Amino acid sequence: MSRIAEHPILGPLKPSGREVSILVDGEEVIAYEGEMIAAALMASGRRVFRYTEKRREPRGLYCAIGRCTDCVMIVNGIPNVRTCVTPVEPGMIIETQRGIGRWGGGDHGIH
Amino acid sequence: MVFTDVAVVGAGPAGLSAAIECAEAGANVILIDENTKPGGQLFKQIHKFFGSREHHAGVRGFRIGEELLLRARKLDIDVWLNCEVCGIYGGTELWIVKNRRESRRLKARKIILATGATENAVAFSGWTLPGVMGAGAAQTMINLHRVIPGNRVVMIGSGNVGVIVSYQLLQAGADVIAVVEAAPRLGGYGVHTAKLRRAGVPFFTSHTVLEARGKESVESVVIVRLDEYWKPVAGTEKELEADTVCIAAGLTPLIELAMLAGCEICFIPSLGGHVPVHDRRMRTSIESIYVAGDIAGVEEASTAMEEGRLSGIHASASLGLYSADKEEELSHQIWERLDVLRSGPFGEGRRKAKEKIISMKSMTQ
Amino acid sequence: MNDTKKKAWQSEGVKTSGTPTLEELTQTPGFPSEEFLYAGPVAFIECVEKIPCNPCETACPRGAITIGDNITELPMLDAGKCTGCGLCLPSCPGLAIYVKDYTFEQDRASIIFPFEYLPLPKKGDIVEMVDRFGETLCEGEILMVNTSSRNDQTSLIKAAFDKRHFIGVVSMKRLVT
Amino acid sequence: MENEQNRLICRCEEITLEEIIQAIDNGCTSLNEIKRYTRAGMGLCQSRVCSRLIARIIAEKTGKPLDEIVPVTARPPSRPVRIDIFSPRGCNVKNS
């Protein structure tokens, strides 16, 4: 889980935008503006994006194109945001979603 | 409400080609896509395409995508990005949600649906663990987002998607430790499997993934041999150290919008399942609605582009932009190429399946 | 190649092991016949399945490759016309062609093969030459690395290796960063 | 290994194989019926991931041919949208 700096076909990495800082569960993560949130998280080694409502099981990226909705997280206080199709903006606050998530974010105590 | 001659839903290889044809015919066309960029899945196809030399063979998929975008720009095609089509009414009106918060209505004389397909799942034990993903998802991560989704990958499925993505995972710097195929024979082109094999990737035919294990994400994968009735053989389990499982179990056409519109559907397993019935002009049972690409039956990007052009030509002709003779001439050229792409041991089945759909359409009329 | 491996290679085929058997290859019209196999640089077209594809046909400036109007036909190599120039290599989307020369040196044969991984080897490097299963057969000395933009990111690599492994060697082991 | 019956089929609503089979045993023979009975396919992805899996289970259990197991009824909105899209002010609400 790292960035592909050099690629035999695609050449050197051309970032989608400038380096920006986002906050993921309170930790600073450096991401590229405009890249998908899920990509930034996986590049930082994060694979668990949420825990499910019933079984409290971890989930992460599954389809990567906005269809399966498994990668949803709380983004700037809005729950159920598909991180694989939502671009990074500077200063974004991203939280692991527990269950169906809560508006405004923050832990709602199911874990 | 915005009015246009043709609305094309989906800016992948089929939709882009359709919109270009419509614009070249002189139609006002709006091309709609839910993503932030046009191109669909074409830009993650970094391998050289097969086909005839005159038509992009030997050219990498993403370069074909760049070429299509350039043509679309030159033709000044109106592309609505970040726009999800949420409804379709009376065969001519679309309800679109832009940026997930702004409703728009669009009325088109003709609608071309090029919504593509979605990846099939395999529901083994542990398939919901982070680290288990579609092969297309892994391909999106490595080739579009330039992030490796895992270092040791087990690929499920040896069809062309499975073997192409496996090769691209190697190119991205990951290790593919096994390609697992439930059937006794490999599905993809031999040239693709040979590339993997000489890179040291082992194939396990008549095998499946029994379980993905791990606490917070995949830590190991158990594979098992299948007998001739496709049942696991006890005692043949092997636990492989892996952090990622990719599922390449085929694709299903995304037909929701066609169903919403009331298009007649039929079931063609070899083309991915339920598809809208359509004729040689790619027109569905609803006169104003056309389909092109994977929604009309899962094939390849090269056939999708030809079908897109076909739908664009006929939609334009139905608006009176081409004479019957010209329409026939243009259509004939494309059908010749489609017949070539659908030939040989791999393509013949698809050609027959397509003919079956087309014969249904003629029967219902 | 040890005996079990050899047996596996002979009893399996491209649809089970992923790589064609020697029998499948020798029956393929793109594989040089015995007469030309050891006679000098020649293309090996390991295209054993009928898929609609023909760029190799026009890539050859000498007309040594024929597919015809039905592009699903297998490419047929006229090894007598082939000079082993390698122009057909990057044209093949399946990376299924390479050029080998049994007469390269007294003890060493040479191979030019397509390669799409990083890092690339450098001229003079000693690498591991592999067979169709990815098993290392012998060492190879890199003689040339061609990254011409004409080949669109498919590098062509020329290496010399022990000619006792002439039939087996098809590529080199990927290098690790 | 987790219990085979406990294996999830619908990822969104966390519906297990056992629950799907129960629904079939209780008379469900279509994707629409299974969806209403168990909620499988009613989650955010709107059955895009699991419908094919459930169709196969129905076919195996009931012998019903796959071509007769049609996709769930499509209804607008065909994509998940925020509820405020339906309010008269919907188009003016800024992403908070």
C-alpha cells in the first residue's frame, strides 16, 4: 500500500494537485488535492474505512468506482460519503464511520 | 429544463464514440457522466489492444481514450460531469443530480444509454474483509490513482480481466501469488496467461477461494481444489500468505436506466445476464432509446466503441441527419468491423448471442 | 529443466498451465520450423490461439508474416524471409514474439524479448534468464536495452545466454527495486 | 472458518446466506420478494453487488431458471441522493 512513483507504462507519478493536509480520525495525512479520498487513505496504509452497523465488522474499498458504497466514511461531518469517488479538498476532516454514521461526525459510542 | 437532440448517458468508450458520431452528424448532443472526468474505464486500460491495425490494434487503451477526448473537444461536445442520471421518464426526459445536490431536467429527442457494466461478486467466507476487492477496483487504484492496493495478491478468475489486471499488478510492483480458476481450463487469452506464467505467476485451475482470513484486513487466503461437480475436495486446502484478494468473476450489464425507461429485457448468460433487447441499429423496444457498449452485452472496449458509433449514426439518422443510403453505408462499415472483432474461438459465441438478441427485436416488431 | 517439469510442460497446455507446450508451439505457424530454428536470428511467434489481431503482419518490412484478410487466423512465419530484425516485437499486443539467434557465439545464443517492468536492466548486467514457467535456467548478459518511444513503453532487451537452454529461455526474471 | 450459513451475501444490509435460504423456504422466489422479506438489496448499493448472488441461490434452491429471475424493480432515484434534493430549496442547499 504505497504510491507508485515510477510506472513502466505510465511513467513518473503526476499528482492530481498540490500536496495538502487532511485530518483522518484526528491524524494528519498528506494527500494530493483532487485525488480520491480512498486513494489517499490507502496510500497512507489505511484499509479500514468503516465498521458495519450489525456485526461491527471492518470494511474498506471494494469497487473503487462508486457503485458498492462499502468505502463510505464521515467526511466533513457528513456520513455515508463514498470516498472512492469524492476528491480530496484541503483541510478535509475524515472519520471512520461506525454503523450508519452520525451527522456532525464524532463517535456515537457503538464501539 | 434543457432541451437537446441527443443525450448520451455514460462517457466511457461507447458513450464517447456515440456522442462523437452524433456531433459529426450535426446533432446537438449532451454527454452525461457521473465521474469527475470522462473516459469511463478506458483510462485504466494501459495494455495494447488487439484487433486490426487500421482500428487501434497495438495502441494502449488510455491513448485511445485521449484520442476520443480530443475529438470530443474539437467537436465542442457539451459534457456534463459529476452528473448522476437518477430517473428517466417518457423515453425522452432525464432527471439528473449534479454534484449530488442540484437537480436538473433534460429533455432529449433521442437517448443513448452507455452505462457499462458492474463487476460480479464471489461470496466466499471473509469476502467483506478490507483487502478483498473487485479486480477492476485494483486496476483503478494502480492505473488511475497510482496506489498499490496490496503487496501479495490472489486473483480469482482467469478470464481476460483477471489475467490483464494480474499483469498490471505486477507492473505496478505488487506480487500476484496465485491466479485461481474454478473451471478446469483457463479463460483468458493464452498470450496473457503466458505473460503471467513466465513472470512466475502460478495458475490453479479447478480451484476456488474458500476463505479470506484476517482480523482487520486480509492476512491469508485459503484456496481449495474443486471436483468435477465444482464441490470443494476436503483435505486439499492450502493457506497462502496474502493481503489482497481480487475478484474477476465477470461483469453484469448496468441496465437500471433501461428498466426504468421500460425497455424490454432478455437474458443472455454469455453477454453477462439481463440486457435490453435491441436491433441492429442498437435501438431498444422504446423507439427513442438506444443502447451501446457493455449495457447491451458485456464485451470489450473495442466492440463498445464500434457499438457506440453505430448507435450514434442511427440515432442521428432517425433525426433526419443522414439519408437512408448514407445511414446504411456507415452502418455497414461498422458491422464489418464488429463481425471481425466477434470472430474466432473467443468471439464467435458473442456474435451468435448478439444475433439472438437482434432476432428477438425483429420478432417483437 | 528437470524431468518432472519437462513432463508437466509436455502434458499440460496453454489452457491449463497458462503457457503453451512445445508440441502446441511447433504446430503453430508462427514458430520457426526445425530447418530455421538454429540457422541464425529468427522470430518466434508464440501466438497459439485464434484471436482477431493483425498488427504483426504489417510491422514486418520483409513480408515474412502473413495473416490475411481473416485477421483471426494465426500469424504464419516465413522464416526464410525473417532476418530477426525484431520490428514485429513491440507491435504484438500480447507480447508473444521474440527473436533468438542460436549462431550468436560459439557457446552463447542471443535473445531479444519485450519487457514492460521496472526497473530495467542496464547493458552489461548479469540477469537470470527464465523459461515459460518463470523458472531460472541460466545467467544472461544484457547486450542492449531499447526504450525507443516508437515502441510506446514496451522495452526491447537483448541478452546472451548459454545456448544449451536455447529453446527454454524466453525472458528474464523481473528485477526488484 | 465462520459458519457457512453465517456467510454474508448482502454486504450493505448484512444479510446472511441462512437468512436468504430461510426466505426462500418461506416462499420467496424472486429478487423483489427476497428484498422485501430480508432487506437484502435494499441498502446503499441498491442490490448492485448481491443481486446476482441471490439469483443463483434462488435458482439452486428452487430450480427456477436464471432467466426468469429478473432484476429488482428499478425506481428513481437510481443512485443514492440526499433527501434534501427533494425539498423545494434542495438545489440551493450548500454542502454543509
